[in-house]
Amino acid sequence: MSARDTSAPRNCAFARANCPAGAEGGVAGQFYADLYLGLYNEAKGDVALAREYVRAAAASPYGESRDYMHALAVVHKAQRGW
């Protein structure tokens, strides 16, 4: 995604909202969508939206996978006080 492609995050948000957990990508896909949309929106300066996505990533059942990226989401949320 280039810096000028503003449709990509909007499309990702749509996919996140309309992707059932059993669909392709499933829980892992939803976790990564939440995490990266949170980081993207934080970098953009939209703290409220970033908080929503990072909280969702940190609370994801994907944490059961013990993937270190889930730990990253949990630590990021804690460091921001979200």
C-alpha cells in the first residue's frame, strides 16, 4: 500500500467488519487486521480509532496461538494506557 492509497485502510476495515471468524483468514486474519489498523491510525494521529483497533487486537482469541505479535498488541495497549 502506498502512502497515497487511502482506500486500502477503509477496505480493510470493511473486511474486518464483514469477515466471520470461520472465513478465510479467520481469527488470525481479524487479529492482524485489528493490530495493523490500530498502528496505522495511531501513526495518522487518529488516537480514538487506534485505541479501538488495538484493544480489539489485544482481546482477540488469537492470543491462544501464543504468537508473539499478540503479546506485542497487549504490551502496546498497556503502554498507551488503553
